[in-house]
Amino acid sequence: SSGINAEYGDYGRIVLTTDNVLHSAERVQNTPSRADGINYEDERDIKIIGCELIQASGLLLQLPQVAMATAQILFHRFYLVKSLVIHNYEHQAMAAIFLAAKIEEHPRRIRDGINC
């Protein structure tokens, strides 16, 4: 048995191992944003601003630090596969904080996030 649920195919479960937690240096350096023409420094600066936005929003929403850190990880992982050129960092930061609050069992209403 391959361990894959036949009903859901390859997407029926999440498998988290040390093989898929860390990304190779090549993947981190060759992001979709870089392919779309954003240089390393600009990409880094936008990601820093996004993380600062997540931190500030988390404080306003009175979330624990673990939820803010989870949101920042989600934010960075999103931009490993999507481009900053196409996806607005502010929208993604707010989506990450909303999702992380739920993951860490400190849910907030969407309206609360919008009002931050």
C-alpha cells in the first residue's frame, strides 16, 4: 500500500516530513517574483514589510505571538510559489493572519481584520 487514500488521490491528506519542510537554496533563490523581474533586494524588502504588517495586525487583533509567527511563515511560503507582481502583498498578509488565527485556535472575524 502506498499510503494514499484512493478516494482522494494524491490530495487527500497532508504529508509533512523533513523532506518537504525545508526548501532548497535554488528554490528560494529562483522565486516566481524573481522570474517576473523583481530583484532580490526589492523582494526581500517587500516581504519584510509584509511581515511587519502581519505583526502590527496581530497586535491590534490581540493575537498571541505564535499566531503571528504562523502567519509570517504562511506568507513566506505563499511567495515561494506565487509572484509579488501578481499577488498584492497587503492582501496576502491579511489572508495569512486570518488563516493563522484559525489554525492557532484564536479565530477572528474577517471584519476585524479589515478594520485593522
